[in-house]
Amino acid sequence: DARRDLVTRKILVTSAPITKISGGGSKNIVNVMAFYHQHHDFEMKLSRAIQTVEKILDNTRRPQIASDVHHRYDDKYSLAEFVTNTSLASQLNCLSRLGLNAEQLNTLCAWGASHSVSLVFTAKEYCSFVREVKREVEDPRKHVTQIGGSFNITSKVVTTVTEYFWKFESQWELTAIKGVGEGDANQMIIAQEKGACELKTSTKTSPHSEATVPAATHSVNITWLLKQLGGNGGAIDSPNFSIDRDKSTCATPRRNEDVTAALEHFNRVSDWGDDIASYLKHNLFNVPQRSAERPLSMGAIEDTDSIFVPVLPLLEAEAEAAGDIALEEAKGEEQDVNGSVGGGGGGAVTNTPEGGVVVTLSGAADEGTAGGRCLQSVDANAFLAEERRSMRAKCDDISQAFPSDGSIVTAANCVVVVTLTHIKNVAISLWGCLDYIEKMLRNQLIAAIGKEVMPQDFAEYMVFHNRKLFAPQYRPKPFCYDVRRTANHSPEGVLSINQNLVGTAQPEAIATIVSRADYSHPMTFPINAAANVTFNGDRYLHAYLAHTFSGSSAASLSLSAQARQFSSMLVMVGTISSATSFEPKYACVVQNKDELTVPLELSTIPTPKEFKDAIESLSPEQQRFAKAFRSMQLASTLFGVLVIQIKPALERVLNLPNDALTKEIKLTQDLMDLFITYQIPTDLLSFDESTADATGGDARARLNAVKGHVAAMHEMIGAAKAQEVADAEEKYKYEHPMRGMSDDEFGGQQAFPSEGSWKNTLTLGLESTMEMKKKGKSRRGFGNGGGGGPPPPAPGGAPRMMMARSAAPPAPPAASSFSFGAAAAAGAGAPAPAPAFASQQQQQQQPQQQQPQQQQPQQQQPQQ
């Protein structure tokens, strides 16, 4: 049932999750296994972070990587909630660094209770002409001309240069909007910055557009973030993300709807911050012209490794709470707070003297982790405090490296870039931690089983599972059956449906739940539009349950039929259209050790619920058509295989008793050859029931009668074959007249091919010879073995290429062939020139042989 399937899926299906990593504004989705090709870098960063953690916590604390600590399954859920809540607090602290204060956060939470809330970054750029300046520039080179011995004239070149100065202004603002932001009451400015610089050009052409509004616009929805603060009656609590473990869709700490929603949020915010940082670094910061007086170190905003990332997959073998003293020490310089935001008094979101907010985790999150190995909220707050300290240190370094004079590349803008980059680093770390938990769970399962579960292993498990679950009479059985008449007969062959599983060398038969029933009514199938065949027999109904791993395709299925030596059967594949009809699509006779393999391609149709949901918005006419079309689909979805044994069918059509052909191997093979190769009707070979009284009608008499019919049919076929060979021989001799000359006339070489060679050649022209017979053309030729000479020439013209059956053959066949060919080529009444290679005697005989042929009376109408 559904619960058992869910339990099985939770335990066994642990394929790798999908990980999304943003970079350069692009949205690349990669598999977690590809992501962990960089697993070494993740481990290195984790090792450096642990060194920092040892400095943050007390000396008695020894947190370790989660995989190195023996823990329970619930600790994985607690760890996933711990790193997610820490990431939420870090993100809120970063937004506070961008300009979000306590009052604004309170307003945003009130908005988020009923509407969606978004952060929108909008930038504008202006460029205007300021002045035109002309100045003289002296050439450093001088030209000295000496006149006389002591008088020199010095000259130099002075160039007048015109320079044009422009004022470039930029401004951006970070705004929070409620819903679509209609009206000022639904908009709130969180941060804004203006800057200007002077640009110089050599032409009076503006280096930028006069006004670019907007130069950049990027927005992100943060409603999910605000809902995690748990505001109640105006009070804002600390992040309280949790995973609903009782949901049917919750499979693992990583694979559940709550974590998926969290990762989607962090991914959106990460992409949003990456787009803004890319605009500032690659667009806005490239506008000012560099000055040699005060060069700027742009590498300072790229290096963010010094900022501590508080999201770490750590567990502790003996977790000990740090206590309130450790919490106070972790807050450091931020001990002076003004109370909770919103006045609730119970939250862990506090104000700073500068007007910002500090978000920490409350002790309520530790209630579900009592006795576990996960770190406590006070430890997370210590990590967050180190993050804020390292962020302040980085911002101080930026303030010393960049000016704060209202220009473009200022310390304030650089702090925005660094903060947004850190938001992205936190999101990537959260992705890595959650995927690390899933990977750790997968590795532990593999270690417990001793191997990685492949489709073949899962198929073996299902066999074991079904053996325990079902009674023997209901247990799934391999779809592999012997085709035999009765239990006392040897099998004619084997029929099976096989599947190709990964990791198996040979296909294996699928396991189906089968129900067998003796036939209660006959069924029919058509062989053409005018004939139907009625059949009876045992019927089996099979149900097949296919299992596939997520992200992989289903195993390929194939129908296999194998026949033994001197055995035969007819295999038909189609669909069951009704209770009394079978519609075959393909059929094949399998005999004499044949092996037939038919690939089976399965298709999926919507379930009743999916179909109902899909047609709900259609018109009544479209719904009726969809239902009628689905009825047709359902009528043809029942796959059927029909196996007909040929020997029993032959015995019935030949009026033979049962088992009469079982030991008559040669007779059976002859019958199959006559029926399949020559399409002989069964009436010509069957035993005539009208003669049963005269012959006795016993089994031996019936067999002898059928054998006699078969022998007579073979004799007739042999005679027809001999006649066809003789006709082909004559045709070959007619088409190759020079082959009929004697060996002496060709210098001792054989003029006509040997019997074996020309018979092989003649066989190729068998079909064309039969066509000549159908059209009534003469089968005789000229030369040796010929039966007639050329017809007389047509009156009043040259002789035509004609033959008469009654024409007598010429005296010398070889010479007659040459005479007729020469006459046809040269014209009527004139002796034909002898061939260049003919002998002198032949050239003398040609005129004498031509005359009697022309005077020979015509006995019947020639045929053209």
C-alpha cells in the first residue's frame, strides 16, 4: 500500500539530490555527484572553519564533522534545522548591514502576514556636459638652428588641445514593496547611495547616454524569510524553521518540502545579490577614469574568505551547553542592546546603537534536540557573532582602501558588493551542508548494506520481499512458460518476457502476479478483412509492477520465443479489444531452434485523477471528445500474447487423429514446407473423409493417405522445377548463341560452359523465364538443343526478329545462329558478312544456309 511504499522509499531510495549553484548571474543546475567532484575543496574549507570554531568556543568543547560523530537519525533532522536557522539569521544580519533597521523589519513582518514582500534594487545613470577647455601642449622636443659661430635659434612645437568634460551621476536605492508597490504607503526605502565623477573626452560626444532610467532593476521575494520570524501581535521572534517529519512527502532530512522551500528562497536571494554585485563591479565601477594619483585596489572586494561563514555541519559527541556566560561573551561589542524588536520581549532580534538589528537564535529551538548530538542555539549565536566581527573588520579595511567622497567607487558601494557576495557564500554553504547530510546518509546506508544498491539488487530484494509477503498461490512468478500439448509431451518451445537490468549479463524474466482460468467462451482474431479465426485454450492474466530509481529510465522489456528442434509454434502479439476478440499486430512462425525477440515499448497514460483534473477546464464538447478518446485508449491498453501450437492444428485440418504427427518428423517438416513455401491449400493434402469406409479410416490409413498426397505434391513440384530449369537453359542458350559453338572452332577452348556453371547462372533468370511463359512467348532458342530456325523475312522489308514454334531447326546449329544474326543486321536478300573471327569454311557456308531458311514454308502465324 501507500504507507509501505513510503517506508520502502525512505529506506532504500537514496539517490543523489539535485544541487543548484549560482555563479556569474547564471543559474546552473548540477547533480550533487558532480558538485562533490569538488568535495575536497569543501572538506578543506570545513577544516579551516573548525579551526576558527575551536577559537570561538570554550576549550572543553570538541565539535566535529557530522560523519565522524556517532549519532541518531533524528540528529540529522536537527542538524538540517540548525544550519537553516543559522543561515536565516546570517541573511538578516547581512540585510541589516545593507541598511535595514529595526523599525523597517517590524514593518516588513507586518506586511508579510497578509501580502508578499519584495526587495527591489533600482539604479539610474545620468551624463551631462560641463565645460570645454582648451590648453596648449608643448612638444618636449626642441629644434636648434646655429647661425654663424655663436648665434643659435631654438624652436619648439606647441599644440592646442580641446578637452570636453562631462559629469556622470549615478544613484541607486534599495526599496521594500508590499504587493505590487502601488502608492507610497506600500513602499519603503531601505538604503540609497549617490555618486558622481567627471569624465574627459577629446570629442564632443557624450560617453554615456544622457539618462539611463533604469540602468538596472533586480527584485527578490522575501515573504518566506519574514514568515520564519514568527511574528505574533507585532512581536518578532528569532528564526524558527522546522521540518514536518510526519508529512507523507518527507523522505529524508534533505528530501522534503520544507527544505526545498528554504533552498529555493536562498537561491533566489543569492541570484539577486549576485546580479546587483555584478552590475556594481562590471558596469558602474568601470565608468570612472583611473587616476594615477590614487590607484584603487579592486582585489579587496573580491577576497571575502576572511569573513567567517557560520553555517557548518558539526555535531558534538558530548554536547554541553555554553550557558548564558558563553552567550554574553559571543555577543562581544554588541552587548549594549535596546530590547526586542516590536516590544514582544521574548525574541532574539535586538537593536544596535547604530540603529541596525542583530538576529540571534533563541533557546526555544533547543527543546526538540535535548539529548542529541546537535549544537545548541548559543553555539550558533557565537558563530553569528564571529561572522559580524569579521564582517566589521572587512568593512574597516575597505574604508581605508576606498574613498568616501561622493564619487562612484566609494567604500559604501564596495561594502554593498562584499555583503552581497557573503550572502551568496552563505547560500552555497547551506547547499553544501544539506547535501552533505544526504550524502552522509547515503554512505551510511551503503556501509550498512555492504554495497551500493543497483536495480538488479533491488529486483532480488523484491523477490525476497514478495516471498515473505504473499502466500505461495498468490506469489509473483517469473513470466517464463513452456509451450507443450500436455504434461506427457515434451515442450515445443519457451515463451518469456525479459528485462535488461543494469549490472546483469543476461536478461531476466520479469515477475508477474498471474491468474489462470480455463476458457469459458471462445475468442476470435481476424487474419484479413474477410476471415476470422476462433480459438479456445487456457488464459492467463498477468499484473506487472515495475520499479525504477529516480533519475533513471525503466528497464527495457522484450518478448522472447524459442522453439526446439523439429518443433514449431505461431506467436501473435496484439491487444485484447474485448472479452471475445483479440487484435493481433504482429505474428511469426517460430520453428526448428528459432529464437524470436520483440522489444516492448511501454507508454504511460494519465491516471483517472490526472485525467479528471486535465479536462476540468475544457468545454463540454471537448470533455466528451476527450472521454471518448480515452475510452479508445483504455480499450487497447491490455497487452496480449497468443501462442498457437502448429502440430495439433495440422492434425485437425488434415483430418488426422490426435498425436498422429508427434513422431512423424519428416512428414511434419514436409507439410510445413508445402504450406509455408509453396502456399499449398490444405484440401489438397488432407485425408478425404468420404473414403473412410473404403480405407478403414484408422490412424495408419489416414497417415498413409496424407503421405501419398505429400509425395504426389512433391513429384509435381519436382517436375515443375525440372521444366523451369530446362526452360531457363534454353533461354540462356538463346541469349548467348556463341556459347553453342564447338571447341574446335574456338581453338580447342570450351565454347559452352560446364553444366554446373551455366545451371547456376540460369537459376538467376528463373523468374524472367516464368514471365515469358505467362505471356505466351517461345521458350526455344537457337544453337545446340534449339528447336526451330528463324522466320522468313517480312514482305517488302528487312527480316524482323521473330520465332515460329513449327520452324524446323537448321542443319548446322552453330552456323544457323550466325546466319540469322547476320541477316537481321544486314537486311533482306543480301548475304550477311561473316564475323571477323569466323573461319573460311563458315564464311563459304553462310550464303548456302541462308537460302533454304528463307524458302522454308511458314506453317503458322509467326509471333513477334
